[in-house]
Amino acid sequence: MNNFNRFQGKVAFIQGGSRGIGAAIVERLVSEGASVAFTYVLSHSKANALVNELTSKGGKVIAIKADSTKPEDIRNAMGRVVELFGQLDIVVNNSGVLIWDNVENLTLDDWEKTINTNVRSVFIASNEAAKYMNNYGRIINISSTNAQRIPFAGGAIYGMSKSALSGLVKGLSRDLGHRGITVNNILPGPVDTDLNPENSDTSEKVKAIGALGRYGQAEEIANLVAFVASAEAGYITGADLMIDGGFSA
């Protein structure tokens, strides 16, 4: 494991951590000494594999099956984390759904699924986390560059859900700042994951928009999450932190 233990003694809870960006965040926080719990819904084998890999290296990590669209799942999972580890210091809301289609094809079910996953779950997790955090806390939401720019047709409800987090974070930062709790959004651009591979049919079109001309790596997003979660970032709150290779430039 990483010898840089700036999260030694800290406990982190990651919504959606079995693969992609979430798994990279779990690995990074564990490598720096945090005790980490992460949720998953369907990726049981990937979740177990990640736990086994990190615990074999001396990390403290558990996986909890919990559906972010179900409020009681979130609350129960967070309560279990506090019961097991005795505290809660860092929450990363990484669960999300991407429904991308022209507005005439979208349904009310699409709308509700997007809101429940991308917005309501963040509010519930933040509301619950505030009950446990004391004098130090980091709430970090994985938003999207599409909160500020949608260059292709079809992103109306996805972009809306991510931009909603900007208002939520600004309000929460005011509510919780006096307790030393910071609340921020991280806005990734295109990131090379199994759900959004850099070698897809549309990737060249996407890469052409970004100033760097490439997809990001999940580890690069995890690097920013680790900084925002650290004591060094204690004066950053209520912010939308872009990490998109110039996609929105």
C-alpha cells in the first residue's frame, strides 16, 4: 500500500465504488490509510475482487450492497459504516445514471430515474452524513462537465441533474461550514471506463472537443478527490471543480 498516510484514522464512504471512477477512488483513499466502505448494486464479483485485492495489501475496506435510489439502503449502509468503524469523515457520492436521448423520446420514468439516482441520493447521503460528521467532514459529489456544457443533442435531463448539484452544494456548504464540513462537486469530462471507453465509435468526435484531445483516466479523477478530501483543501467549499481536459474551455 501507499506509505503516504494522510487519511490515517479517517473513515470514508463511497456510493458506487465497485468499478470505474468509483473503484479508483476507493483504491486511492485506501492506499493513503483510510478505512473505506463502498456500495454496489449489481457488480458483486467486481466488488469482492476489489475488496480482496486491497485487503491482501493491508487495506481496510468493505463492500456493501445498497441501491442509491432507495433512501433506506443509503441510510442503513451509512449506519453500518459508523457501527463498524466508529465514525464517518469522508463521503463521496459517485452513483449515477446516464440517460441520453432527444427530448421527444424521453419518458417520465427516465426523468424520475435520473433525479432519484443523480440528485436525490446525494441529498439523502449528505443529510445522513451530517448526523455523523463532527469538526471535520468532506462531502464530495462526482458531477459532470455536462453540468455546464452539453455539446451534443440528447443531454437535457442528464445535464439538468448534474447542474442541480451546483445549487445543492452551495446551500449545503452554508449549512455545514460552521462545523468544519466542506461540500464540493467534482466535474469530470470524458473518462476512459468500461461504460465510456476511449475506443468507442464516438470517441474521436468527443476527443476533438477537449483541449487536450484525450479521455481522462479514472486515477486522475481519484487524484482530485483525494486532494479535496484532505486537510490541505480545508478552505475549498461550495465549489464546482472542473477536471475535463479542456472539454468545457
